Amino acid sequence: MRLNNQWLPFLLSVRDGTTDLGEPPVTLPTVGTNLTDLTLKRKRVTVRELGGCMSPIWPSYYTDCSSVIFMVDSANTTQISSSCIQLLSVLSAEPLHTASVLVIFNKRDLPCTMSLVEMMSLFRMDDIIASATQPITTVELSARSGQGLQEVLGWLDSTLTD
């Protein structure tokens, strides 16, 4: 998930209902791993961000994982099929069979992205959701503008157990 330390103040201002978000930080693809601690519902949550190039080591983090946020770069059409294969791999991992899953189609603000209907069709999300053991939610997001961020935060809140 693209939730690194640069985005934390941005997320917190949205969470507190502030309407002036200011300029979003410059974004870069995640090359390694990032850790971010959030407090939601008075519970500390550690978000481990693993870049797509790190997919060979993803399984080493599955055991302690209760929720998965899988972010798809909707503007990178050359990687769509690869992203779908990675998502299927994540969903089929035994330790994640009961994890809540959020699939985020990011960069919805760019003119070169496919529509959500096209993305859902390419991923065959209806079939994936119907056959998965996990509860799966999909959201379209623009991390730069904040569109869809409330839905992501709402999902995070709903996945926390009291």
C-alpha cells in the first residue's frame, strides 16, 4: 500500500475532516519496504508496504497479516496482467485465506487510466470475488487528490476488531 511517512500527514488531515489538503507529496514507486504505524479506533496498526518488485519475498510476511491492501496502478496498462497474477497469488496463499482484502485501483485522476468497469472486467473481479475465501472490497482512488481515501479509511476501520 502506498502509505509511507510522506502520506501520513495527508491521511491524518483527511481523517480529521480538514478540507484543505494542500499539495500532495511527490510520489515514487516503492522499491523496497516501508513501515508506517497508524492509530485507528485506539488500536495501533502497522502497515507494511511492499513494492511490486518485492513480490518474491511477500510470502515471508503473510503469517502475521490480518488484512491485505493490494494497490493497482491503473495508469500503468503494461503491468495490469502482471498485477492480476500477483493478486491471484496473494489470494491463494494459505495464511491469507481469512484475511480481509482491499483492492485499490489507484491513479484514477490521470487521463490515461481505464474506467473502473474496464479494470474490473480485465481483472475478472466478479469471478475472483465469487471464488475467493476472503472478503474482498474494491475501491478506486486518487492518492494525489484524495478521491476514495475516505472509503479506504472506512475499510481500515471496519477490519479492526475491538
